[in-house]
Amino acid sequence: MPRTIPDNSVPAAAAASDALETRDMLLNVGPAHPAMHGIIRIVARLDGEQIVDADVDIGYLHRGFEKMSETVDYNGVIPYTDRLNYVSPLINNVGYCMAVEKLLGISVPERCHYIRVIVSEISRLTDHLTCVGASAMELGAFTVFLYMIKAREYLWELVESVTGARLTVSYCRVGGVKADLPEGFAEQCAKAFEETRRVLAESDALLTRNRIFVDRMSGTGKISAEDAVSYGITGPFLRASGVPYDVRKDCPYASYDRLEFDVPVGTRGDNFDRYLVRMEEMQQSMRIVEQALRDMPPGPFQASPQTGRSLPASEMVDQGKVGNIPAIRDACAVTDPTLDGSAKPLHVSIATAEKRVFLPPKEDTYGNIEGLMQHFKLVMYGHGARPPKGEVYFAVEGANGELGFYVVSDGGNTPYRVRVRPPCFAIMSALPKLVVGDMMADLTPTFGSINMIGGELDR
Amino acid sequence: MDAAALIQALTERFPDAVRSSHAYRGDATIVVSREALLDLARALKGDAAFQMNFLMDLTAVDFSTFGKKPSSAFFASSGVAVRPSAELPDEHPWPGPPRVPNAAAALGAPPGPARFVVVYHFFSLPLKHRLRVEVPLEENDAEVDSVTSLWAGADWLEREVWDMFGIRFRGHANLKRILTYEQFVGHPLRKDYPVNKRQPLIGPDGHASDHS
């Protein structure tokens, strides 16, 4: 790309006086650079080691998320949202689904809200672990990175047990979630959190009073509260500057208004405060998950209420064939584990009752004609849910800040427009402001604290 | 302030600027003309009654095919027409996309549909309310005042809208493409840009690379 190179000639005044000749140097960082968390190019103008100007070039990972969303039905967008912030895809799922639910004007059961909170907070943990671990590694603390990736692995195992995937989860649905939490989830979660707490304590001991780490982080990448607000920065980055804005507290969604948690706030707005805010937020996320697991309404159980035993799917089909619907309507079938949402009489407690929106349980799809028709009316080409004409904006607290979805419907089965407000877009636009005046070496911790996610930034 | 009160306060404060308003699904929304945008934005930010210190989002919608999409409800291979599922009913329907007064409006004709609508989402942290401001634009004169002087974050957001929709922002100091590259032809989020269109990837030397 042609780029105008600034005039680097020696200023006349300097040449006239007998001073040493100095000139600014252009340093091109990226697009592929080991300390860059994605593909991005920073053209920094240096005076010695000091950055005097920076130009940020993004768009290397632009995949046309918003354009693609206009070509698929409402549930078809969900896999694309996984690939926005791919370190915490579940939060994107939740945000998009809640926006469409607002457009449809439907509500979901309480247990579904709690499940969404739990998976969002686990995602926030994985995201913060990645961010803090990677920035620590870039400053030489490789041990912390390995510890944190270990903890993240425990949490991703949790995610995998819930969703069946580690990254491309596609777990939420418009009107609910794909499946209930697996059996024994609370115990598994307690174990993972125990490990995570141990890792956080170790990392805290290794970093928070570490002279090298503190010197690199403290006082670098500073931004004032006014500037941060003006740039539209949200999330931990904004809170480190002392503005206590958290979507979960200020515009509560799902069941956040019934859960107790603190919003950590920094004072100096530098890299060190952002590190401290993220460390504390991880503790708060675990606190939220533990409360949610304690408070959530109980889920369904496997056995049939009439007989006290579960019904094999083949037996249920036989019953359905002879028209014995009343006997199997409320029974729970044991289906093949490869079936989506199998063995879970889930839908009453985790999905909306609006049949024009949500897929029926597989037990119904295979067990009775109404369920089969409902299924096909939703999945066949050209059918699917058709929300009323309208527009909504809905925001959730992503790992990097306010993650908003603006959805416009023209009454068809595909969204007319889906716009995502990516939190790290605002932070990246402030990058020149953050690094100018700092040393070149400070670019690394500052960029690390932004937690840029290419998928979300470029969409 | 809830949505209805906010809309009322704005309508009283700017009787000439606010063309229409709605609170569909609880989102306070006002439609203003582009001439009034900058004054309104300045008041929204500075006025003690509004205190919209965050410009959360700035985007646009191309309404040119709104409601005109052919129904896709058929078996694509067989051509057998099937009635699509009914649209979900709505108790308080949305008033429809914003309209823009055209030349015929002076003669008493109703305003025509706007091709583009620039959508601003504001948020007030002290007062905890949100507001959506919509500015309808005509296709052949898609230009609106930049709000970069009020919110620094508008810089990149306006560049993205220029890149994706080809809407110009008057007063923007550096209005160039942001997600695509300089040599990209067209504006991909316009409805007349084909979704599967391919363009050569232009390298830094200005030539198309061989393998594109």
C-alpha cells in the first residue's frame, strides 16, 4: 500500500546550529510479529527510543461477518459469532441471542438465564487468563503464561463438557441454550476453580510485587478517564482508569441483578492497574459462578415421573406408532448420545415455550408428528423464525467491554442487518494516544493489556 | 430517565430537529435531519439533562431492499412453493424505517424512503440511559457531519461506515478505508454489493498478486 513517508530531512535550525544530527525513524511493527496478538500493523515514528507518532492499520482479518449474517437465518448467525472474540465465544453467543430475543419479544426460563451467566463468566475467566498470561510472557514471565494456560485448560474442559467444543461452541440458541449443564457439573466446576485459584495465587506471587514486571507495567500506556470515555472504551480497560462502568451492574441482563459481585476499579489507568483489575475480575467471576450454581432453579431429571425410570427411544417410538401419546408426552427418552441435546428432557427449563422460534426436543422430533413438523418448519430452507419488523440494540459485558448487537429485521427469515459493536475496536482506536510519549519497549505491555482479538476487531 | 420520558424531553428541547420517534422494545429512538445532528449531539453530550458521555456505536443501514426481498420459501431444487411461517405478531409495531423529505415534499408529497440511515447509539453513564439517533440520508447525497470533534471514538467508527457504506462524514480529518484496503472497489455492506463478489488482493506495490 503506498504510504506517504514523512519528511525526515534534518530541520534547518538544527543543521545551522552545531548540534548532532537527529532524525526520526519509522519502525514498522507487524502485520505478523511475535508480540502482536493478531494480525495488525503499527507504523511507529521514533525519536531515539521514544514513540512520537503511531499509525495503526487494521483489517487483515476482515471476513465480512455483518454481510454474511444477512444471508443466513437467525440461528445460522450463531456459529459466526463464535468467531468474533474466539477467546470467549460464549459471551458473543449470549449477546447475539439475547438481542434477537429482544427483537422477538420473548423471554427465556430462569434456569436458562443462570446457565448463560455461568458460561459467560467461565469465558471471561479464560479470556482474562489468556490476556494476563500472554502479556506476562511478553515481559519475560514465561512461567506465568504456562500456569495460566494450565488453568485455562481446566476451564476449557468445563466448556467442552457443556458445549461439546472448546472454541467453536455455538452453544446458545435464539430462545434458549442447546443443552442443559451436564451431570456433575457443579463438582467439576468446583475442582476447576480450585486449580484456577491456586494458579492465580501463584501468578500473583510471581508478578504483583515483581520488580521487573512492575517497572514495565507501572506508568506505561496511561489514559485518563475523560479520554477513555471519549474513545468509547469500556470493560476492564475503562475501569482501570477509574470509571466504574460495567454492563452487568449498570444495565443488568440475564440474572446478574440477583447475583452479588464487586466491580474492581483502578486509579491510574496504566498497564499495571489493568493487570490488577483483570486479576480481581477473575476472582469475582468465580464468585458469580458459585452463586449462580447455588441459586439456579433445579434442572430436569432423567427418570420419567410416572414410572420412575427413563424410556429408551425405541420404546418411545413404538408407543408413538400406536398412538399412545399421553403415555410418552412427559416421559424422557434415552436417545443416542450423538444426537444433539440427547438424553436431556431439557426444553422446559432451558428454552422458551415459543414454538415458532425454538427447535423441539429431539424426543419430540422423533416421538410425535407435531414435534417433527415443528422441527422441519424451523430448519427447512426458507422457513425458520420470522421476527416482526423492527430494530433493537442489546449489550452484554464482553471480556473486553460492552459487546453490543444491533439487529434490524424486515420480517423475513434472515436478519436484514446485524451490527456488532466490538469492544476492542474502540480500544484499538486509542492505541496511538496510549503509546505516544512512551518508549518503544512499552508498546508490548500496552498492546498486551488491550487484549486485541483480531476476529472481533476486524469481524 | 426511561425511554418515553427521554423522548419527550428531547422533543420539547428540539422541536424542530426531532422528526419522529419511537421506543420499540424499550429502545428510545429519535430521527433527526442531518442539519440538526451536530447541534443535537453537542447538547446530548453537554446538557445536564442528558449527559450522553459515551458514543457507544455508530453504524449505518442500507434500507434499499427493505421488505423487497423475494420470499425464499420454496424448495430450492424442486421449485414447489411453500408458504413460509407466519411472521410473529407484534402488539406495538415498529413504525418502519425512517423517511427523508425529498424535493416533492415541498409540494405536499409524503417523504420518501431513505436509502441510508446513519445510526448512533449514545449512552449516559451518570444517568444510565441509552438513546438511538437516526439520520436518514438520500442515496445521491450521502453525507453527514462528523462528530469526531465531540467523541474521539467516532474517528474509526466513521471510517468504517465510509468503508462499508460509502457515506461521507463532513469534517472528518482522515476519512479513508479501514477494514478493506485503499484499492478496494465499492462498499461491501451496501445491499447492491453481491455477497460472493471477489476482488483481487492488491499488494503494497499497487499490483494484484498472482494467486488471487
